[in-house]
Amino acid sequence: MKCWPLLALLVSPFVSAVTLDELQQRFTDQPIVRAHFEQTRAIKDLPQPLRSQGEMLIARDQGLLWDQKSPFPMQLLLDDTRMVQIVNGQSPQVITAQNNPQMFQFNHLLRALFQADRKVLEQNFRIDFQDKGDGRWSLSLTPVTTPLDKIFATIDLAGQTYLDSIRLNDKQGDRTDIAFSQHRLTPATLTDDERQRFAAH
């Protein structure tokens, strides 16, 4: 009987280990996730970091909505064909694979990060996935394709049930930290307003 506690110690970490495949499946089972975000960008030559916050929506079949509320309103929409940015209510800027292939590639990658798309990640990064216990995980990505390897040193993600944080370390020595909170899975379909935003522009 004395060997049982030791056996449990040896076996239980492997039983509960999270893998990248399981993480992708976990995210796939969340068709729509809404969350609050707080972004902090530390730039070498600026004494104070730049801070922003707002609301984010990732819909598996539609794309990503990024709705910054402060310090100024900025809306970003990413889907399979375009990126649309609206700053302070001005005319939309539309980026497609045709008019800006590098920027579009980065935006396509951004969706892959939010959805832990293993295929896309393995094409663009060297991957270090770690199970942190209790369902928590971290994912460190080192770019291996251009232009990503010219822009980023590493991209680090961490979370548990959801994606909780992203850290972008760029080659200039600047750093962007994005923290997500107040994750919501309902409603499980887009609202009329959200549907209109994806359909607009």
C-alpha cells in the first residue's frame, strides 16, 4: 500500500498533461470567444510605456474583431481575405493579400495564434510548448520564415482554458504585452451588430 502515493505522483502529471494538439482542440471547441484586453507596449526610446484597452472577439468561422476603446477608438477586423482598420471614425483602411502581402501574412498569423492552429504555427515558427500543470500551458514561438524573423525575436503565449496573454518581443528590443480577461463564450453565435461588422466594408 505504501507504493500507491509514489505511483500516483509518477502517473498523475502525465494523465493531466496538456499537449499542443489538445490545446488546438480546446480552442476549436470555442466557436466564439469575447474578452477584454489590456495592451502595454514598451518602446526603448520612450520613458513611459504606451497603454491601450478594449474588447476583442475571435470567431472561428469569421475572423477577429479588435475594438480598442482607449486612449483613442480604433477598430480592426481580420478575416480570410482582408484586414480593415478604422481609427477615430475615419475612412477605413483596407489591406488585402494583393495590396500588402507581408502585412496580410502577419494578420493571417495573428488569427493562427488565437486559435493555436498547429499547421500554420509549425510552418512559421520553431515551437516550444510546455505544460505548466493544472491545465496551464505556455507556448514560445521563434520565427523561422521571412519577414517574421526580421520583425520578432520571439512570440510568447500563455493561458489555461483560454488564451490569457501574448508577449511580442521584437528585434528592435521593444516589447508588447497583451493580457486578456473576462472571457465569455456566450452568446455562442454572433450578434446582429457583430455580423454587420464582419459584413461591412
